[in-house]
Amino acid sequence: KFGNLLINTNGFVAFEVPPPQAEYLGKMPAPFKMVAVLLGDLDNSDGRGSVYFRISGKLSGRLFVGRSSSAEELGDADLHSYVVAKEGRTYVAVSSVGASLGPALRLLPVLGGVIGWAFALEQPGYRNGFSIAGGEFWRQAEAVFLPGGQRLSVRQRFSGLDQHGHLVLHTHLEGRLPAVPPGSSVQISPYQEVYRYHRSLISSSSSRGFTITHPDGTVQNRTCQWHQNIVFESCPHDDHAHVAPPTQQLSVDQIFVMFDPENELIRFAMSTRTGPVQGGPPPEQNPCSSGTHGCDLHAVCTPGDGDLYACQCAAGFTGDGRRCDDIDECAETPPICGSASACTNQPGTFRCLCAAGFTQGEACADGSPPEDRCQTGRHDCDVPERASCSAGGSAYTCSCLPGFVGDGRACRDDDECLQGRCHLNATCSNTPGSYACRCGPGFHGDGFRCSPSDGGVLCPSCCCWRSGAQASSAAPGEAVITAGCAHTPAFTALEAHSCLPCPNLSASFLPERSCCGRSLTPSCFPFPERQKSACERHRAVLGQYVPRCDAHGAYESTQCHASIGQCWCVDATGREIPNTRTGPGSTPLCIERTVMPTPVGPTPRPDVQPVAAGTHLLFARSGRIERVPLDGYRMKTEEAGPLLHIPDRVVVAVAFDCVEKTVYWSDITAPAISRARLGGGHVSAIVTQDLGSPEGLALDHVSRLLFWTDSLRDTVEVSKLDGSQRRVLFHTELVNPRAIVTNPVHGRLYWADWDRDGPKIETSNMDGTGRSVLVKDDLGLPNGLTFDLHSQQLCWADAGTRKVECMDPHRRSRTLVVEGVQYPFALVSFGRNLYYTDWRR
């Protein structure tokens, strides 16, 4: 029954007052309830009339483009499409995609491909997707772009009709796309795709080619390997569902792609038809490459000889490779998460969430404040007259007071008089924790500076130097040779003379620790004719790499790091141009290159993979941290596997916190220092600012401190394990600090300086006091350091002498462990064994 029936002069019957004609004429279906008997020819048989469908929805996702380490977010961009069913022609438009993503998204006509499959032109005896699955189905697909190996995951859902009669499509993208330079054109080649139909599942694989033409005319031919599953709810009473053949071929041609940068709009168009399978993949093409393999979406396909291949489930999944089921790590025994956390299983991984009353972090901590054992007196530090106790969380650190030496738990007086701290014409008296200097007869002063009582000159010359920390405060043309010149605090002196200006010319001051002579007029020398350029100054600093400078002192456009075998492009200031870094044996991205294809499979997650119980060796390998299980002291190399994968990064140093089961690492490409828990897998960067090349990393699990060396900034630094309370321990007399290691029991720190002119191994207390050179003779390139707590031996691997040696730091006894190694880099001790990595074996 109808309350109103409206007969319109245009020849349709409506059940409500229609809007103006301009809102619906030529825009069928109309936005109101109507019967258009005479308005349009809905019978499209024999070539009469046409019917088309409208599809609308949203496009979201998180995409990386090229080698970029920063993701581009797609926040519910509008997707609109319409299909001319009679012609099998599909049109798709996506708005608000952004100028940075638009060029690369042209490689994804797949955004409209599922629509083309659903409404493909049907050949006799064959049915399109809409005829079989209807308007509600789910689609999951994986794409691999070759060469380059970029991987993309696509999830789409058709959820039926909305209130306007439009089909609703939601699309989500995750992964990486090849970079497409601005101004380039993209052409997608026609392709065929074989669909296999089951009762509620449809699967297909294909290989799609595309061409990128650069503005300069350069042409790149690439392919995309495609594998997808479509799931729908079939009706057991639908007799027509069994009519379609179990295998059909979708042919796609007349593919058009365009990006409008001004309106940030991307458009696709294609013609599709479904029919019988004709031919097959070339016989020389492996199923892994053609996409015709039977591996699961969560499996890696490894090509073999001919048409042979192997399927292996990815980490976090189990099965035979053709079917991979998620591993429920939360059901494992013993529990993989701690007692204060709840385990949540996720596809391919898991997460540990803290229980109520505990704070969320890298580990679940009790919400109540930790006990301050320094305040309560529950510590084993020496008496307050000789040592101090510093609390940090539930741990504490013992440090000897100035004037005492030791590990903080046992401190003894340091006899400063043996170190010659007083003036030559003064006497030194040692006292507990201190000392006193007094000028001798015939001299006056404070004991540190003694002058003859008659005011004469003590020696034929006086020593003066410029204070490096305050050098910038001195004005050109002035010099200071007395401690009493308050207006020029950038200089100090051992003797009391006077301040005199340099002669009236542009001049530099005396170099550090040079002698002024008896004359009260200081020596001056002219500036060089040309100041050194930034590149030339960079060459004088042994750090991450030695830059290449041209004849005018400017940076050459291509720079390389000899140690890691990588090259990249730089701008005029020497800054690395993003996405241009290449690995060993490759040329920079600013030069044409060819990348070999990689095995087909899902992108490794940037998460820590679950590690079985037991002892494991961890080591860095380019952008990965890998593990080798130990059986006693024997390495089980056959069970070695990845622990962490961070694409486009170079991991150099690795450290492990045995208390919270957390791995720390340094990355010299970003650069950054990061960490991740073995049980949780969440990766977090804890230090990202003011880093040059952090090549050494060490951890003190007792005081909960992190130490690192920076070979570009020439520093030794320390912070809390979360990166807070950062402090520079040393920034002088360092050329290329590299390896660093701690002795938590005695509170000592050891590091190697990879100075080719004077290599050395130094030591200090963890608070920065008591610095001294431990080894300086018979060293070449000391790369790796380790401290064995059981034998109290400090060991190092030397790539220059090609030896591994050890020393007792207290007795200074040195032992040769092995010689004739090739190029050792990292070193670690376990039990009575030493393990090292060698770059050239």
C-alpha cells in the first residue's frame, strides 16, 4: 500500500516528491524511490541501452615509498567508482591522496581491479564476481614489486548497498611502494588472471607488467607478482552458484592511470571480461615468479630448479607452507610474558600488556615507588667519608669520593702527591681524601703557582695556552699571558705577567700549550689565505667516513663509507640525500642501477621474533640482528635465525640487558640508539638527537646505565636505559672511539680509540673520574672489546695486528689468545670461550 503515488510528466512513477530534474537526470539510479518505466531503456539486450553501478567508499593505510624510512599516512581518502556493465568498463577516482603518495599510487590499478572483476563482461557460460559472490565479500591480497622486492598488503571489503543505493567498498593498504619520480608517466600492460572458485573461497595469482618513463626519457620496465584470496558467504540453496566453471580467466586491458597533482586526485580506468582459460605461464617462469604457486599468504615461496619451489611459513606462523596458521605464543609453557602482564595474541606475533597496578613500559613495573636503598642504608657502599651511594630505581651505584680510589664498595686514599700536582718549588702533604701544596722558602704563592719573593722571573720562559672551552670569547688581536686578565677569560697562564695586545694585524692566537718566551709580547702569526671548507674540516675528523672533496673544497656528490661498503649521494652541505644509500657492490641511487629480484613472501615485521629458551649469541648483520643458539659452548649454526629486521638500516653495535630481557642496538644511518624486549617485540628509539656515528654500545645491568661511543662527535656518553639524564663523559683526546664495555662489579669502563696514528685502549670509573690509558703499545685497529667477569680479563680483537689478546687490567699482564685472524670486528666472552665476528672469512 502506498500513501501517495505521483505520476511525473517525464514518464516515471514516484512514491515521494521528487527533487529537481537536474539532480537525477543522467545520474541513474535516482536518489529517491521511483519506477522509471519510460525514462530509460533498462533492457540492454541486443545492444539497447546501458546500466551502470556506483561504488563509493574509503581508502586508508600506511605506506612507505622507495627507500624512505618515514611512512605516509592515508586517512580515509574518498573513493568513487562507476561501472558500465554492458561494456565491462570500470572507472575509479581517489581524492586527497597527497603529492608525495600520488605518483607511486599510480602503480596500483588494483584499487579498481576488484571492481573490474566483480562487474566484468561475461562471456557465454561464465560469470563475473558479482554474479557469484554478490555485493558482500572480503578480499586479502599480497603484491611484490620486482626488481626491488617492495611488498604491499591490500585488504578490501564490499559491505553491500548504502542508503543511496551505492555499493560500499573499504580499502586498507600496508607496505612499501617503488618510488616514481615526479613528472614520470606510468603505463600498465594488459594482463590475464586465472581465478579458482570454491564454495566460499576464490583465489588467483598473476604477474603484471608496467613501464615507468622518466622526464628525461629513461624507461624502466618492472613487474608485480600478485596473489589474492576472496572470501564470501555462499548460499547452499543457490542453484546458479554451481553453474560457473571452477576455473575462469579474467582479461584486463585498456588500462589508464593518471595523477592530478593540483587537485591531489588519482584516476584509474580499465576494461575487464571473464571467460575460459587460454594458455598458461611461460614454461621457463618459476611459479614463485609467476604467482601461480600454492603457498599460503603468510608463507615465503623459495624458487627451485625448473618449476620446483618450496613453501615455508613466516615467523609467527606454523604449517606446511601451503597452509599457515598463526602460532598462539600466549598458550606456550612457561608463559612468554611476565607474571605482571597479560599476553595478547596477534597474527604472527604477540604483545604483553601490564596488569592493573603496574606501569606500562619496556617491562611491567610495580606502581609503588621503588625502595631507595641509599636512603634506608640497605647497601654495601663504603663509609660516607670515603664513598657516595646513588639510587636509580630499585638499583644503586657506589662511587668513591674525590681523593679516593676503588670500586665504591672498598675505597682507599689516593696519594695525589705521587702525581706531581704541586709546583716544583712547593712541598706536597697528603691527607685522607685530599692534599695540600705550600711554596718553599724564598717563594710565595698558593702552592700551585710559586714566584720568587723578590718579584724576579722564575724561568727563561713561561707556558700559556688557550682554553678550548672558551676560545670563542676572545677577540681577534688580543693575547693573554696572565691569569689576572678578566676581560679575556679564554686564556690561562702558569706565571703572573701582564696582558698585551698582538701587533695590529689579523692574527691567530698561539696553539695549545706553546711557549711565549721571556718577552712580554706574545707571538702572533697571520691567518692562512683561505679558510678550510666544511668538507676539508670534515676530512680532518676521523669519524663515520672520510668525505671526498673536490679541488675547491666542496663535497663531491657521491660519498662512500669504506668500512661498511655503502655509498650515497649528498647535497652541497654534505648532508645525505634521503633514499640514495646503497649496499656493498651497488652504485648510489643517483646512478642508474639494476636490483636483482628477491624471494616472494610477506614483509618481515619490524618486531622481535620469539626466541626459544636457552643461551643465544646475538650479532648485527647490516639491517638485521641475528641469533645463534649455544649448546654448551658449541654454536648450533644450523638453528641460526633472525631476531630483528629493520630494513634500510645499518646496525653496528648490540647490547643485551639480562634483567629485563631487552636488546639494545645502535644504527649509524639514522643515526639512533633503539631497544626492544624479547618478550614484547615493540621497537622504540631512545636516543635520536645529537648523534653522529654511535659505533660502540655497552650496558651496566647493575646501575641501569647505557654507555656509547660516537666516532663522529668523538665522545663517550652515558644515559639511563630509557635515554634520559644523558651526559657526555669525555670529549677530549679522542680521535675515533669505537668499542666500549663495562665491568659492573667494579664500576669500571673500558673503550678503544681507533686512531691510526696512536691507537689505544682507555679506562675510567663509570662517573668519568680516574681516566687513564690502559694499552697503547703494539695496537693496530682495536675493533672489539669484552670483559670476562669470571677471569677478570679485558680482551680485544685487533683488525690491524690480526690478533685477539687479553689483559688483567690490575696487573697489566697481557696474553695472546689467537693470531692470524682476517678482519675481526665484534667480540664477546661466554664461559671460557671467546666468540668474534670476522668480515673477511
